[in-house]
Amino acid sequence: MKKYFKYILMALVAVIFIGTFVFLYIKSQPQPEVYDEFTLQRMDIRKTTVVTGKIEPRNEVNVKPQISGIITEILKEAGETVQEGEVIAKVKVIPDMGSLSAAQSRLRLAEINRKQAQTDYDREKTLFDKGLVAADEYDKIAQALRQAREEVDAAQDNLEVVRDGVSKSNASASSTLIRSTITGLILDIPVKVGNSVILANTFNDGTTIATVANMNDLIFRGNIDETEVGRLSTGMTMKITIGALQDLKFDARLEYIAPKATDQNGANQFEIKAAVNLPSNATNIRSGYSANAEIVLAEAKNVLAVQESAIEFDGDDTYVYVIKGEGDKQTYERRKVQTGISDGINIEIRSGVKPNERIRGPKMIATEKAEPMAKHGKH
């Protein structure tokens, strides 16, 4: 029994050894080369680029006060629509003590001059009524009285403006009422009641009370690389996509290309602006949305094309391998072709092959190392 078991074990070892040898021999044999096959097809090819940017209003205005003071009331909120001239906030003036003292002094002096002018007028009128003075002398005294009264009114207005920011004579146009300078949407109100604000002058830009923009006139603003800017021209159309709005798409027209580049992370970029053509259902677009603009740099319609992977590039020349024959008798003819534009997947074939000819593509076997196409198959 042990003798038979020994023979069986030796037979199993021999079978395993022979099987392993046969398997390794088969695996070491070169596999047949199989290629994809392509035929020329008529299609539209577009060479495009995508520019990343933002959607912004064309006109965005910062509303600032005409006087310095403290915010006492805010009548609008961000997101509300405001008309030109409509009041957004009110400011209480904190008067400068020097200016206030000067205004008060001016009013007191004007009152003194008015009282003196009134006394002179009363005396001159009594003499005029008795015929003791000439009419021209009386007219001069009356004119002086009118001027003195006007100076009192002007001094009173000046005091009220310095002290309160508004006078009785110009209450409707008070500088304490902060009004919108354009009609549009309020994007931001960065101040609160109680905040101090200052007017713009030589030393500062002034406090922004509100930011207002016309959201019916939007632009796309982005940057394009210097390698592609030479293909752009004003008037070109582009397709804008806003990912935040469920891939909302609409058209835009290029209207500005910066004449000077800016350095961004070591690359020269040129700013572009495009007028946005909003669809009627685009009512929820907000300022600052990130967007992508697809620009068609070159286009060829209804041209013969093939997948770019079938093209062999040799210097400035391009070649394809035209399939001849069938089955085991299949051969490949290397042929020079003239190509046109490419979209990265398909490439235009202008001459060199006929529409009904088959073209060899890349190898379908991934186990072998890739070799130059010119070495595959027969020539």
C-alpha cells in the first residue's frame, strides 16, 4: 500500500511540474497585436477654452455722506431695491466747536448790524417824510437795511447747518439725509445705528453708508492666459455657466480685453470683460457668483475627422496607418496626412486619406510596453 502511495505522489509532483512549465511557456509567447480601427466621420470640431471668473454688476456705487456725524436711523436693508434720490439713512451732525463758535459770533454781529441799520432807516424815513432829505439818500439807507436783514438770515442758516446739519430754508435737501445716487439693488449696508461716519476729503475716502448696484446690467470678469489671448477679439460670444445655480447657462459677448498683463502665480494673465445676456428666468443671480466662460477659439463645421489617438506626430508632420486587407493578411500603410484643428479628442483630416478607408488606432493590449506606432504591424 505504501508503495502505491509513493508512486501516486511522484506522479502528482510530475504533473504539477510539467503543468507549471507549460503554463509559463504559453505566457512567455508573444501575444498577437490587436488595434482599434477608426473610420473618418463628418462632424463639427470646436477648439475651446474655459475662463474662470465672477459675475459682477457693471455699475456698483458706494454711497457716502456729505457731512461727518453719527448714524441715527437706517431706513433700508441689504437686498432691497432703492430708487435714485431715495433716503437710505439719516445722520446727526456732531458740530466742530471752532466752527460752531464762529457761526454764533457771525449771527450776533449780523444782529447788531441789523439793529443799527433799522435805527438809521427809521431816522432817515422821518426826515424823508418831512422832505428834508433827497430820495436817493433815503434809498441808500433802505438798501442797507435790506442787506443787514439778509445777512442775519444767512448767519442763522449757517449756524443751523453747523449745529444741526440742516437749516429751515433747505430742509428738503438736507445733507443729513443719505440718499442713493442710482436706482438699483442694495448689496450691502456696512454701518449700524450709532456708528460715526466721515465725509470724503483729501486725507480719506469717507465712510461707505451703502453699496448699490444695477443688477439688470451684469458683466463677466475673468482672466485668460497669454497663450490664448491672441485668439480673442471683442464681439466674440461665450457661454457662461454658474454652478451655484444648478448649472445655469446663458450667453455673453466679449467687450474688453486688457492691453496689459498681470502676474498671477508666475503666469501672465489678461483681464477680460463680457456683457451678460440674462435669460428671463434668471432672477436670483447675486453679485460675486463664481462662473465659467467657455470661449470658442476656432471652429470647423462638417469636416472629416478621426480620433486624435490615431495620429502619429513626427516633427512638424503627421501620419496615420491605413489598414489594408482583412484578417491575417492585414497590413498597415503609413501615410502622411494634413490635419486641421483639434478639440483634444477628435482632429480634422484635410487630406491624405479617403472617407471610406480604415485607420489603425492604438493597441488594445495593455500588457505590453507601448512602442512607437511605426514599429507595429507591417509596412
